[in-house]
Amino acid sequence: MTGDRPAATPAGPEVVTVGESMVVLSPDPAGSLERADRLGVSVGGAESNVATGLAGLGHRAGWVSRVGDDPFGRRVLRHVAAAGVDTSLVSVDPDAPTGVYLKDPSPGGTAVHYYRAGSAASRLGPQVLDDPGLAGVRLLHLSGVTAALSPSCAALVRRAVTDRPLPAARVSFDVNHRARLWPADVAAPVLRRLADRADVVLVGLDEARALWGVADPGAVRDLLPGPELVVVKDAEVGATALPRTGPAVFVPALRVPVREPVGAGDAFAAGYLSGLLRGLDPQRCLRLGHLCAAPTLTVPGDTAPPPGRALADRLAALPGDEWARLDLADAGLLAGPLPGRNDR
């Protein structure tokens, strides 16, 4: 059942993301989930995170998904719409719940516990790409998370990258392997096939190593000859854009005081894709990715407001020596000192 939908916005989106968002429960104050007396409630999901980041940068962004007809579903819709994202393409399912996940912070990192099996979003299927509301979309963004949710979700992603039901849209694919959803030996061949059929691929070097045993960005590019662009993110080192033809472009990461890295990759994707939508050169696209990821690294939640477009564009255009010395607090992007390199 498709259920009811929120009212459509007057102008259709130029960029659309497809995937599940959930309510996030995390200890408040931060600490062990096992010993927590209180839980904070927020919203998170890779694809809606990208959509909210793009909307914050001034793009007409839409999000395609499905939520339950429950309080959590209404909270998710309200949160995403409040960020300026068109939610008219989200269906409300009266028969399945909204997904939930819990964060369990520890000194060694944050563990995640999913409660999303049988969720409303797991009922998404290839037919959502036939919605007339997608007419005119210039960029369609998906991730490997969706492919792991259910057979119908996997079919949705396959159709998006193979059949191209939106012929005017570039297809962007973030590999986004989640080991708690499917192990690397199962995910690796599927994610490789999906990524190789996309136009733009984003992948962390750490996950590329875990999935495919590759050692460096050049090896990732060799493994994925199909895409127009492959962007490889290497945590605190930097990010490399590797076009099908032409030289690779590397931009070092910024110095950021990291509180929690969850969601930073989605923010990076939003910044990078914003530059791509506007036809900016590869270096500026990568810099916008770093600039948008930085605020998310400093907060406990999955998202943080991106820098305004004017500020981000000004910083992304800095000469190389000034970029290397950039202090994000002095630039007005962050509050507080910058004690060390980031560990994204």
C-alpha cells in the first residue's frame, strides 16, 4: 500500500535521494548504552542526510522513501522537511513500522544496533522510480545501504543504475557498506556491480579495502572502470577524485576536532555533489565535500548544518597555501579550538 503523502512543493526537485531514514536513540549524556538512564531522540539515514545537506546549500532536493504511520514516521518526515527537503515523494505505510537504530558510544568508537527488519522503507521497490514527481531530476543519489534492506530494495537500486528510468539524471552511488546489514563476502560482488554501473561513485578507502582488497585510490579506479567519476575518501588523509579520463585530483583533509564521525561521509557527499551540480572544477568539488563534512564531525548527531553556500564557495576557492593553513574556527565554520587532525 502506498498510503498518504505530504503535499508537493510548487517546484520539483533537481536532485533526489532514495533510501531509509530512522529514528536514532542515543545515551544522553553520552556514555554506555547499557548504563544509560536517558536516551536522546534524533533522526538519521544516509540518503536523507545527503538531501538535507544539499538543501542547506541551496539546491532543490527531494527524498524518496517510506515511513510507518506512527509517531516515529511523523518525526522523521517533520525533521527532513524542516531542513528544506521536498518530502512529497515519501509514502506513509499503515502496515509497517518506521525503522529505529541505537548508538552505543565507547572509547573505542560508536557501535550501532539496528531495529529495521520489516520496516516500511524495506518495502520500497523499483516502481518508486516511475513517479511523475521525478520528472526533471538532474541527479539521482542512492547507496549500498538500500541494496541490503530487502530483495525489493535491491531491485530498486539495480534498476536505477542499470535501466536508467530517469534518462536525464546522472546516477550517484555511495558504496556505504554496513557490515551489520550484510557481511563483506556477500556484499562485495553486489556492491562492485552496482558501483560500476553508476555515473559517480563515492567510497571510503577503508571499506574498499575490506570489500575488495584494494590498496589505494588508483586500484579502486581500476576495479571500477565504468563510472564517469570515482571519489575515494581516506579519512584524515584526504579525498581523491579519479575521472575515467584525465588526471586524478587529491585534496587533503582539514584539521577538525572530531566528536563522532557518523554522518560525515554523507555531508561530504552533499558538498561534493553540490559542486558537481554546479559544474565546479574537481578541486573545488572535493573542497566543498571537506567543508561540509567538518561541522558533522564535531557534533554527536548524524547531521549538522552545512556552511552557507557563499562561505563554502569562498573557502573552496582559496589559493592552495591558504587552504593548507585554513583554521575553520577562524573562518566562522566551527566554534572552539582545533586540537588535531580528524579521524573521519
